Amino acid sequence: MISDNSLGNTIRELRKEKNLTQEELADGVCSVVSMSRIENGVQMPSAKVLEKLLDKLGSSIYGLCRVYHDNSILSQKTKELERILDEFQSGRISSVEDEIQKLEIDNGDVECKRLVEFTKIVAVFYKGEADDKLKNTLIDIIKYTINDFDISKIDEYLLNQIDINALILLAAIYYAMGDIDTAIDISNRLYENLDKQESNLKSRIVSKINILFNLTQYFEAKKDYTGAYKYIELLEKEMLKSGEYILQVETMYIKAKTLNKMGENTKAKEILKASSPYARLIGKEKIADSMDELYENIE
């Protein structure tokens, strides 16, 4: 079961970053039962208990509030962003630009402003633009909350969902600019960051799936089909583990393409034959057409 964000989830993530058990964190502060109830969102800690917990976690009320507040706002705004991105992918760009202006007027919160700026960059990127100016603007959005941002430290940062989405896009921009190795480096470090948190937040799980899917494409672009297949297997395991199959059809297509490049033509055709009808059933006609075309071209 994927749960919504809560104070308990935030405390749990901070605890895991410190490699502490519930027993170790609760020691001298509260009972282990209370600790479990706090993390599960059943019990709210008193101000005194919360202060002691955060002291052991090496954080502060301010630090916790920033993460918790950021995630709370994003949980309300993520659906708006997803709807806007869906509009872009459907080609309704003028409609989306109006939506962006509305968001800019309606939301005065700092994180909402970051969300608007991020959405603007997505808008430009979907139009086929990728250059240093776009990349640097995106990095500035990340630096607003991570002042010492450094690609080599991505796996160490405590990230909120805008940071995560921005880093996924940053990797895509590097890829579009021809710097595939940096795109891979960013994606690997970001995936490592999210994977060690073991978060059950849906947004984090979906982000991990998107990162792995992008990595398969980056390795395919390098013609490193063995590397691409490794990430396809990780992607399939992630979807199976979480029950989130948002890119199942796309994964089957890229898996078939990769197997074809590796000379596993029979396996590739089996996947395409089984997946194309399902793709049509769920309304993904374009990818079904691509599957059928690939099937016909495999000897």
C-alpha cells in the first residue's frame, strides 16, 4: 500500500538516512511502540519529544518543517503539474501556457513559484529546446534549496519532489545536448539517493521508475545494450515490487528493441506479439504501431 506523505514518513526518512533503528532513535526519548506509532502517522509527538527526536537525527524543527511543508505543498500541486504535462504531451501547448500564467498569479508560495519555473522549463524542453541557458536556469531552481549543489553529491542530499523532478529533467537536458555520460551519472546518483531511503511515497516510487526507464534509453543511445538490459531488469523489478506499472508497455517495447540489438530476435518478437494488442487495448496506439513495425522488421 502506497501511503500519502505525513510527518511520520518524514521522520522515518530522516532516521533511515542516519542508519538508526526505531529502537535506537526512541532510546531515552519515548517507547518503541510510540516511535512506531509516530512513524505510521497514528500518534503525534509532543513538541518536547519531537525536539529530542530531531536532535538525535541531527536536524531541527526548521529543517523538518522545510521538508514536511515542501512535501505537503507539492502533494497538492503535483496533480496540477501532471495535468499540465499531459496537456503538453497531447500537443495543447497554448492551453498549457495559459495554465502556467494562472499558476504564477494564483500561488505566492516559494515552492509554488519553483514549481511554476520548473513547469516553464518543461514547456521549453517539450518544444525541442535544450541548451546551456535552459540547463543553468534549472540548476538555479535546484540551488534555491540546495545552495552547495554539486552533481557528485546528488546521492547525499535530502531532496523534495521538485528537486527530484528537476534532476530528472536536468539529466534529460544533458542527454539532449549530447552529454550522455553526465546524464547517466546524474540519473544513477539520483536513483541511489531514492533507493536508500526505501520510501513508500508514491511520488518517490514513480520517480525511481522514470529514472530507470531513462537510463535504459541513455545506454541504448550509447549502443551499450548490455547496460541497457541491466536497467530494464531493474525497472521491471521496481514495477513488480511497487505495483506501479505506469511504463509497462514502454518498457516492453524498449526491451524488445534491446533484445533485437543483442541478437535475441525470437525473444524480441515474442514480447512484441504479446504486448502490441495490450498497448492498443489501453489506448497507446502510437507505441503499438511502433511495436508492429519493429516486429515486421525483425528477421
